Amino acid sequence: MKPVDVAILTESRYLNPKEDSQYVMNVLWEDNLLKSALEKLDLNVVRIDWADPDFDWNSTRCAVFRTTWDYFDRFPEFDAWLSRVKDQTMFINPIPQIRWNMDKKYLRDLAEKGIRTVTTKFIERGTTTSLHELFLEMGSEDVVLKPTIAGAARHTYKLSIENVDEHESIFRKLIAKEDMMLQPYQYSITTKGEISLMVIGGEFTHAILKKAKSGDFRVQDDFGGTVHPYDPGYLEMEFAEKVVKACDPIPAYARVDIMWDNSGDFVLSELELIEPELWFREEMSAAKKLARIINRQIDESSDFY
């Protein structure tokens, strides 16, 4: 059997999908754009479920996180898997960086490096302080509550003085098991939306604009959000590259999500280094650029051969 050069990491839902919705078709399209670009560089590529118990990770020269979109629902299993495979092949982005980026406390680290971020209050697991008290400490009319490890707006709630007490019971259940965070609600999310800027090898490649459906604040398509073309200005591109260059090492790929805060400045809402949708279908040259970076990293590394 020909050795595997690159394993593109996905999950079981997208390896042999049982549905052919546009959402699933987009997942396959994005993965295959990267797969095709890698194959054109004479690399042997497979798509593999990260949780496949029979796959020998020593058999591949490199594994690339792409559509592992169930990891936050299976976090203990995913965390154990990372520990088990971390020395068996080269991972892109590298596992220490993945671990750092999985927990949104990375926002605190980036803020300490001078990156403008959404103001965030982190709440340690097991706290006995009531959600009502924590809400009042924020000093904002509306705030957003969510876990520090999550995706697709899992357990994300918009709170006000009128409804905060209604969320006390769910908060108590969540905080018993995981760290949480509170952020002032940024009202521009319902008017301007959120920008996603793709940065490959430290350089901006393309961007899209995500907007929430009427009456909602979540821009994810799971909740009716929509995607629109976006031509960012120089300052937005410069900011995105600055965020990525604050990481060590500079990641092979990143998605920098920014929004306008309540003062009118754009700030980092999230930095996605694990398995972000990169919208290669909007800029196919970005997939080719990432493939070249992966190929170069394989050539430069001899640790796993």
C-alpha cells in the first residue's frame, strides 16, 4: 500500500454522509478542494475520521485538522485522542497550538499581547457565584453567556436583567462541568454582522461577511445565518495578520473573526485554528496556497519519518 502523505481529518458524519444537503455538499466540496490541491503536488491523500479506532497514525506523514466538527460534543474523547496520537505524526496546525486554541481563554493571552478583543469575564468551573451577580458585575444591559470550549453557538445565551434569572438553572448545570464566559453583547452583530478573514501562512487571502437572521444574534448557519461576499479594508486585513502573527508558531491556516464593538472599533471575537470553515469555494487559490504550505512543512520535517 502506498504510504499516506496527508490525512485530512474529518468526522464520521462527513466521511460517508447519509444526507446530501447543501450543507454537507459544501463540507465535501471544501475538503476535496484541499485534497485535490495536495494531490496535484504528487501527495497521497486520504480523508479520515479522527476517531477511527483502526487507523494507524504512524502510517501518515502529516494530518491536517479540517472538519472535525464533533470534537466539542465529544471533548473528553477528543482530548484523550490528542494525547494518544501527538507523537505519532506531524499535525497541522500543531497539537500544542490546537490545545491552546480549543479554550477561548486564548483571548486573554492575545489581549495581553496587544490584540483588541471583546471584553470577556471568564468564570471558573465550580463557582458558587450566582449568574445574577455575575451579570451585574459586567455592567452591561445585555451580555452573552457561553462555554469557553464550544462551537456552533453551543449553549450560547443572550442575557438581560429581564431573563437572567431564568437561566440560573442551566448555568448551574453548565458551570458544574465546564468553564464559562460572559461578554457584553455587541449590538453591531445584528446590524453589521461578523467578518471572517482567512489567513494562510500568515497572509490574508480572502474574507466573507456573516449575518444573523432577523430576530437572532447568532451568525452560524445552524441558526439561519447567511454568508455574503466581503471586500475588507486595509486596516481589517492588517489586523487579521497581526492577530495571527501573535501566535507562536505562525499557524499554517487561521480564520480571524472580527466585529465592531459598542464603541465602534473592530475587535477580535474569535481566532479559529482548529477546524474552521475556510470558504475555499469563495477563493480556490487559498486551498492551493495551503497545500503548498503543507507540502513544504512535510519536506522540512524529518521527525516522523
